Amino acid sequence: MELPNKSRSHVPLEKVTDYLLSETHVVGKSKAIYFRSYGFNDENANDLANGLLAIAQNAQVESSERSPYGTKYVMDGELETPNGDMIQVRTVWIIETNDDTPRFVTAYPAE
């Protein structure tokens, strides 16, 4: 299954810089260590955001779960890094109740 309305997927840049790449965020700092180890940083945060969008637009949904807030979709995909490596990443997207735009929630290494 494809992500519903995948062409309208959105990754807020602040979610990348203030969460995924933040070395001080309580939850995000472990993710920052991972993504920064492959060359992602504040200067190329747009590249990370664009790579995550590419997963939303090209990968298949692995699982979905409904909640009072909307439906979350889990998608795995490959992400090209500034170091030239290809890494496997699990992404989570949400389409909130009364909305139809997929919004990025988080990403971490896929197992």
C-alpha cells in the first residue's frame, strides 16, 4: 500500500534541525548521533528532509495504526547520505484526523 496523498507529504525543517539533528533534544539526541555520523548536519538539513520525503513518495507502507489523533504510517526506505553511504531508515508519518496531508513524525535506523 502507498502512503495516502503521498504527493502532499510534508517534513517541517524544524523537525529535522530541532529534533533529528539536535544533540541536546531529550528524545532526538540519539537519532542525531546516528544521522550526524553519516554526514548530516544543520547546513545540509534540507537534504535529509528531501530524502525523507522521497521515502514517503516511493516506499510502501509497512504498517498503519489508527489513534484518536489520526492514522500513523510506518515506511522503510533507503536514504543517501552526504558521506555517500546508503542507509536503511524507518520513517513514521501521520495523517491527522480532519486533515489529509501526511506529516513527518520521526525516523530511525531500520532493522
